[in-house]
Amino acid sequence: MLKVNPHPVHTLDEVLAALTPERLRQLITQMADQRPPGERAGVDVNSIVGRLIAECDIGPGPERSRAYSRLVEALKANVALIGGIKYVESKD
């Protein structure tokens, strides 16, 4: 049986290039809508980055760590361009 991946695999650079403010807004909205009604005020960065990394062909270890850092910086830059959504630094 042939399994087809519903999510095509991309390079990190392709994922970063496709990460526009509009795409990020859609992703955040979709992820927030999947949360229980009382917990839709925010979506944590780890969840967003996890969803984006799942689209990439990235191995474990240092490569994944670098990808995570690049994606977080891209999220911060794109969120700054989206009205009504803001990036909140964790206090952890």
C-alpha cells in the first residue's frame, strides 16, 4: 500500500519564504479555533513552530535547533505586521 503524505515536505527556506503575515494569521486563527472556547485568546509559539517544522525536511539535533530559532524570528517579524495580533514573550 502506498501512503501519500498530505503535507508535502519543503526546505526550511521554502517554508520561511511562504510565511507571510496573511498565512501566519490564518494559521494562528486555525490553531486558536481548535482550542477549547475559554483558551482561544492565544496560541503558543512552540505549537506554531511545531506545525511549521512538520512541513520541513529537518533532522534532529543542531539543524532542528537552528530551524526553530529562524522560525521564531520570522514569527516575530510577521506578527509585527498583523493588526490585532501580538507576540508576547514568555516569562518562563
